[in-house]
Amino acid sequence: MSELPTPAATPAAVVDALKAVAGNPPKVRSSFAKGRCVRGTYAPSDRAAEITRSLSFTKPSRVLARFSVGGGNPGVTDTNNLVLRGFSFRLGDDAHRSDILTETAPVHFARTLDQMLAFLEARIPGADGKPDIEKVRAFSAANPETLNQANYVAARRLPGSFAGTTYWGVHSFPATNAKDETRFIKFKVSPVGGDVTLSEDEARAKSADFLHDDLARRIVAGDVRFNVMALLDRPGDPTMDVTLRWPDEDNREQVRLGTIVITSLEANEACDGSIFNPVNLADGIGHPPDEIFAARRTAYTISLAKRR
């Protein structure tokens, strides 16, 4: 990888760059700005304790969650096939709380904070409202791993439902069970009814908010259920690089930790008044060791302050 042009990036600089890429819309999240808050329940499986002693995963609880569309533009259309969909959820109670952030790609778009800032700065629109394509191409050529996420998204059809989409946690989490055994896991959240996707022709017939309308209908029908899976590590997995998938990740041994059922829509203020902070993890799920995760605590707090 080439030497990056912007050394010593800070979480504050990354948040500013995320906002700038989106045109600096006021009082919204710097990423995944468009979304819908929901409530539900979580029921653990009988195997959850084999993986983690975390009471947020081994005990039943209420769930606060948010489905979202990627990017910092709250007016993005649900038919945009270039951005991610997100699913953030909170398990447990105040004493044993875990906030998990997942998205529709199994990798992040940058390995380090410096690289993330440089990626974003290359895409900040100019006076014409568009990014400099040559600058973007030059950065991508010098940093090919930053295309892994976009290539994954481009190879797949448009998600047809928030409730029919597989979501991934891009980080490697150290999970410790009751026997004090620790191994890395990745989170994968799978819709119980399978993935729902749209062809290009089907997508053209959809409204700008079709995912949100579909979600409301499915909740009324009792049709929003997800299995929370733990993908199990193998020796040599790249736990420090979030631009890479684990080898043969789609065929990994996995354990169902539990099931989330979304039962009602919630006023967006219930999610917007605070943050799903990924550093909130109940004992038994540790902080991933990569640089991007380490920056999230500060970045999320800064983003919250900017939208108040």
C-alpha cells in the first residue's frame, strides 16, 4: 500500500470528512443518516453460553434497534444500490448492555484511520457538487483494499427489505465463555425467512422510501425475525484488518447465539437521542483489536454532539 497523504488522522477529522462528503446536512448522523427506530425482543439459544458468558447474549431481553441506509445524506433513496444498509441493536439491560452495529457488507472500506480519512477526503465534492473522479481513481489504485467493500456491494442485487437482508459485523470480537475460554468471533445477522432482493427492473418501480414502508407492513404481519450468529475463528485469521474477510468465511462453523424479533415501530427520537456505541459490550464480549474499532468511541460521541 502506498504512503498515505494525511498522517495522524483523528476521529474528529473523520467525522468532519463524513459530513463533508454528504454535503454537511445539519443535525443528522455523520453516517447511516436515514433510518427507522424499532423495538423487539431477544431470546438466547441453548448454545449461546458455549461462546460467551455475556448476559446480554445469554439472557432474554428487550431490544432497541435501528434499520438504516448508508451515507450521511438523510434524503438518500432506498433504491440506491451503491450504499450499505445497516442494522444496529442493543441487547441486555443497563447493567449488562451490548450495542452491536452490523451492515450489508462483511468488510470496512479502510484498514486504518489515516486510510479512512484519505478515502473520504478524495470523495469530498468540489464546487460543482461532484467529487474529482481522477482523485478517487488515483487513491483507489494506490489503495486497492479500499475497494473490497464496494466490490462486494456491486456484486449483489439491491436489498428488497430491511427484514430480508443479511447483516455483518466487520470486526473480530474476542468472546469469552463461562469456562474462561476466549476465541474470536464475527457477528452475522441472518433473516429467518432468507434474503429478499430486487432486480434492476423491480427496483425502478419502487418508491424512494420503499424499505421503510415494507418494514412497517412486515412488523404488523409479525414477519421480522433474525438469527444472531457467531462465526468461529481459525488460526491465522486476519483479526486486525477490517478490509479483509476471514478465509472461507461463508463456510465457517457458526453458532446461533439467539433470535431477535422486531415487534413494533418506535419514535425515531428513541434512537436519535443517544447512540448505539459499539464500545458498549457486556463482560464476555471484548473490544476488537483493530484500529478502526478503537476510534469509534470518540467518533460516535463527536457525531452525536454535532447533531444536537
